[in-house]
Amino acid sequence: MRQQQQQYWALLSAAMALGLPPRDGANAKDMFDHAEWEVGFDIIVVQLYEFDIKITESFFQQAEAVASGINLPPESYNFLKVLIQPF
């Protein structure tokens, strides 16, 4: 589980580097601090989508790995594919 937790924090860090608004980053961090992993994940992916923040293929794969680790279906993050841009 520790490795999975590290993946959550790495995803949050990568999302912040891509431009996730600080308020949303803080909300996701708060969820992670309280082991609300699915809620924190949802905050990250939905807000990236809502703000049309471009992501990399690598970030998408990172999100996919996190989602897989908590048995989330692809529908919970596949909408991010439209944000993938070459950097």
C-alpha cells in the first residue's frame, strides 16, 4: 500500500506542475491526508479536465496506473485523453 500512496502523491505533484490550480491541489492533498484516495484522484482528474489543462501521455499513464490500483473503471479518467498534448 505504501507504494500506492507514493503514486497518489506523485500524481498530485505532477498535476500541480502541469497547472492544477492551487486550491484544487490543496483539496486533493486534504483528501489524501485523510486516506480518501478515490476522492482526491477525482478532484485531480476532473479539475484538469474542467480547466482544460493540457497533459502529457506520461501523465495519463500515471493516472491510469493510480486508477488501476484502486480498481476505478476507465470511465473515471478516460476523458483526460482529449487533453494529451506533446510537450
